[in-house]
Amino acid sequence: MKKIQYEACEQEKLFNWVAFMRSQLPEIDMLYHIPNGGKRNAREAAAFKRQGVRAGVPDLCLPVPRGPYHGLYIELKYGNNKPTDKQKMWLNKLNENDYAVAVCYGWQQAAEYIEKYLLLKGSK
């Protein structure tokens, strides 16, 4: 039986919302997914590691400066999932370097956070 990837489903819902919001928040089109997670066989994992894939990098990036931030990174979670230690390390380092960061549970929380972020005044 194939395991349902709930976080992937939430991410698809988020990008459906992004498509809907384009006319109101044009910069939202800059949002992208960083395909760092998922199960891979040993050969693929080794190749990705050689190519620079890093464990713990957040799921989503919005490289649009707002307020005091260079951009926004989001780790998207579902249910009772918690960020790993490597994910926490990345989020902390990004925040130390003037990026807004968030751990969001579900697409709706992520959408709310993105909208609030894009409505911040000014840009860096």
C-alpha cells in the first residue's frame, strides 16, 4: 500500500491558492518549492548530495524582500510532524541572516503567513 504524502498534498493546495492570488499579490509568483525531501534510493541520494542538496533546507522560498527581511522561507508540516534538528538549524541560520522564517502547519497557515509577509511595508 502506497503511503499518502500529506505534506505534498498541502503544498499542492498552497500552490493552487498562489495561482488564485496572482492578481492581488503579483510577487507571489516568485514562491517556489525546494525539492530537498522525500525518499530516494542510495544512488540518487549520493548524486543529490554531490550536487549540493542539504538536509534540513526549508520547503519553500519567497525571494521577495519585505520590511527588514531579504526574503521568506517556510517549512511546511502536516498533522503532528515537528521540524527536525537540521530543519531548526537552517531556520535559525536563515533568521540570523535577516530572512523571515516560519514553520506552518497546513496550506492555510502558510497562505496566511505569506499574505501577511507580502503586505509588510517597504523592502530591504
